[in-house]
Amino acid sequence: MKHFLDKYKYILLLFVLIIAVLTAAVMLSSSGDNGASSSDSRVQPPDSSATITEQTSAADIQTEQTSSPETAEQTSAPEITEQTAASDTTTTPAVQNDIHRYNSECHFVIECGTILDNLDGFDKNKLGILPENGVIFDDTVGFDEGDAVFDILVRLCGENDIQLEYSVSPAFSVCYIEGIAGIYEFDCGSGSGWLFSVNGEVLSVSCDAYKPQNNDKITFTYTCNYGADYQ
């Protein structure tokens, strides 16, 4: 037996090597098949064509909703038309009343310059309202035929924000001017108060009884001495 092994040991060794090589080849082949199977089992990316198809379908649905009759009715809301009409109405200029045109005019003056010469006797609490030049109003004003001096005075004081206070005696039909522009009778002594004149002449009638003529000059003057200081 020993002689047999010594004689054929190289052949046996070669046979063992061949078997080992074949075994290794079989194992490698089996490993490759497993790898291929493992590679095949990987998750494949989703079919992009299917996604595009789904998105396209969603877009089609939105297009159908947009073009539906109900949506078209909502888009053309009547409120927009109503608001536009309201805007047009707002911007339309309102019809203004015709400006009253008087058929006569007069030169009207309200002044208290005599107080400037009698400041010692004037109410010290009212020095702040006293005009520097003694003129409260000086301008041409219109009036209608038949208006009294009192009517013109009341209107121009209202239009020019000039304070006016007066009293009326129904028994004697006399209108008495108590204060103009915050300056009252007795503010500059016991003989002080308001008087009026027409064309430089102090009249003996009440201002509500005299009806001026066109282009008259009417003056309300504050006197500090019963009219003796009137010029």
C-alpha cells in the first residue's frame, strides 16, 4: 500500500487540486446568482409616466372646474358692477344753488379807534381783543332793496365770524346794539357804547328802522363819551 501511494501520490494530489478548483468554481457561481437575485429585489423607482398621467388628470379636473358654468357665474359677480355704479354717482358733481346777487351795495365800517385814545378807562381784561388799528371791519357789502342797516350788520357779522349781541324792545320797536367783537357798552366808561351813522351823520333812529340807499357809507363807531368823540 505504501508502495502504491508513493507511486501514485502525484496523481492523487493533482486529482485533489482539480476537485478543489471545481468546488471553488461552483461556489463562486452560486454566489453570483445570489447577488443577481439580490440586485433584482431592489426597489425600482416609480414609473414617471404614471405620475405624469395622474398629474395631468388632476389638471384636467381643475380645468373642468374652472370652465364650469357655476364658476363662470361666480366670476362675473354683480357686486363689481354695483360698486362701479356707486363710484360714478359719487364723482358726479352736485348741483349747487345759484349765488345770490344783491341789487345794491354799501361801504360798511365797524371801528373802535376812540378806545385807543382812552385806554386808561378801558377794561384791562379785554386789551387782548382790541384791534391794533381800531378797525374791526371795513369793506363793501351787498344788500337788497328794503334791507335795514340791522339786517346787513347781522349778516356780515355771521359771514365774518364777528361776535354780535343786541336787544330788541318790542314796545318801542327799537333794536339796541350791546356788543360787537366782544366790546360792550360801558367797557370804556359810563358814557361808552355803540352808535351808527350814515354818510357821516349820526341818526336818531334805530338801526333796524333805517333802510340804506345804494352806495351809502354805514359806520358803527364805539364812543367813549356819549358820541362827543365821534368824528
